[in-house]
Amino acid sequence: MAQNILGCLYKDGECTEKDFEKATYWYNKAAENGNEFAQCNLGKCYNSGIGVEKDLEKAIYWFNKSAENGNNIAQYNLECIDYFFY
């Protein structure tokens, strides 16, 4: 959870300068450790190209992982992606 919080702090510029690359670094660490919120946040980064190159396949991958872990926001994000594809 702490790694995800660090990612949020860097993304929002709270207690530090905004740094989207550091945000995605910490989201990735937390996501790989199974944090459902970080998985969703990382999916958002890949979906929008924030701190990383935009990559829809990776966005879907991380949204799926997060949704599998019970994150309803990730499930919603997947539904929105599906809607825009069809």
C-alpha cells in the first residue's frame, strides 16, 4: 500500500514536485506486489500515457488484474474501453 501512496504523492505533487515517471515507477512496484489500487492506477497511466508511453494493451492488462482482485473502478474502466472499441 505504501508504494501506491508514493505513486499518488508523485502524481499529485503532494509533499514533492509532480513527477509522473516516478509515480508510474511506484505504481508499477505496488502493482507487481499485488496491490489492486496500484494496478488500477497503472492501468490509468497506460491508458492516458501519463508517465509512460500510451499502451492500450498494458492498460487492459492492469485493469484486468485489478478487477480480478476486486477493484470495481478497474471493472468500470474496462467496460469503458470496450465501449469505445465497438
